[in-house]
Amino acid sequence: MIWSTIVTADELAARLDECVVVDCRHDLTDPDAGPAAYSVGHLPGAFFLHQDFDLAGPKTGRNGRHPLPGREALRRLLESIGCSDGRQLVAYDDSGGAYAVRLWWLARWLGHPEAAVLDGGIQAWRKAGYPVSREPAVPRPGALSLREPLVGEVDTEAVLAAMGRGDRLLLDARTPERFRGEVEPVDPVAGHIPGAVNRPLQRNLRPDGRFKPAEVLREEYLALLAGRAPAAVIHHCGSGVTACHNLLAMEMAGLAGSLLYPGSWSEWCADPARPVARGDAG
């Protein structure tokens, strides 16, 4: 069986030894928080990959805070921790999947369909009574191929072209206060891309941090689509990480084919010539 969206704690526990598990815990304002949490306790056999250093490429100051890594560099990295064609990859965090989704998307970008997010994260694992470990992970030999991407991306020019077009939907996964431009904790400019609609990733979740049922997500996203095809959606956030949460939710809902703008707001606002909107309206 292939898990291609989410996996429950019980399902993962039953097949833990067969999977490559990756701890993706992260704090946007404290780059040491994820490694520190991993050292205190992680899923048995889990590796740690850092959002800033492992799952992002070199920054130029104009390509966003988490530019995509090179596909070959990412392939080598995942292969080094045991990822292979046909082997299940599972990512988790402690933030409702907000950071684990980046690895899920990246794996699919490499053409690896066997990638999933642990529903409810390490909290769900602990709540189910499963143990954590402080032992470092030992990789198995990996053999991972580069294949045709299973996900699509767009650049800033495509976003500019989509602005003001009723047949496209720019979906922003950030919190409402960041979208409105009331606060901006990490980027130099507050606000959002004109015409964007705010769908905070937290709306994909139940109160316990697990994803809502697929049928509920489908109803909610169909309302947002308003007759548009899923491929009309361009997901973005602050830096192309948490936007993947909305993309995953749409996949769960059977609405595959939406697109990611990896540079997101941090790339958009790096050029003062690009327009900025504030408030609730796009």
C-alpha cells in the first residue's frame, strides 16, 4: 500500500521499519528549535532535515527565504538517508503538518509518489502511546531516481500574469493578520499579493491538529474554486513552505493539480516595483 497524502499514527507504527521517517520540526524565528526538539525525542529511526539548510537552496536576496533546492542535490540528500524508489517516506512535525508538507511536496517534485505526512504529527504519535527515541538514525542504502515531477510550480512572472484574472485563484496560506499586513514577523514588507484570497492552513485542521475529513475539505475547496479547475489555483505563503499544506489538503479532497509559487511573499516583496495589497480584500 502506498500512502500519498497522510498516514495515521497506527498505520505508521505497523510499518515503521519499512519506512524512511523524517522529523521536520521548525520554528521560523528560531532555527535551532527543530534540532533541539529532535535531540530531546523523536520517532524511532527518524532522521532530521532542516527547512533552512536541507530543504532549501541557496538564497540570493531576491528568490525568497526558502528557494527550491536543486533536484539532483535533493535526490542525493534523500538517497543518503535511505530513500529509494518504492520505499515509503513519511514526514512529521509538531505544527499540524505546516512544515512536514514541504518535504511531502519536494518528494513529489522529484517524482516520488510514496510520500505522506503523519496526521497529527508527533503529538498524535505520543497520544497513541507509541515511544520516542533519542538515538540517532542509521541510514539504510538508498537508490532514488529522478523522475517526472508529480507536482507543478510557477514563477513570479506567472503570478503577475494571473493577477486580476477571474479564471485564476491566488491562495495565501498565511495567518489572517499577516495576510492583512497588520504584522510581519519575518519578511521586510507586510501585506499580500493583490487579488489573493486568504486560506490560512489552520482551516484544514481539526482542533486536535489532524486534518479534517476529505469530504469536508472537498466541500470547502470547491466553494473557493467557484467553478474553476484545481489547476487554476496558485498556492503561496511566506516562503513556499506552509503553502504546501493547502496543496496537500486539495489532494486529499480529490482536487489534484493545483500549483505552488515557491518564492511566495518573501520573493514577491523583495522587488519594490511589485504591487502590495493590505487589508482583507485582495
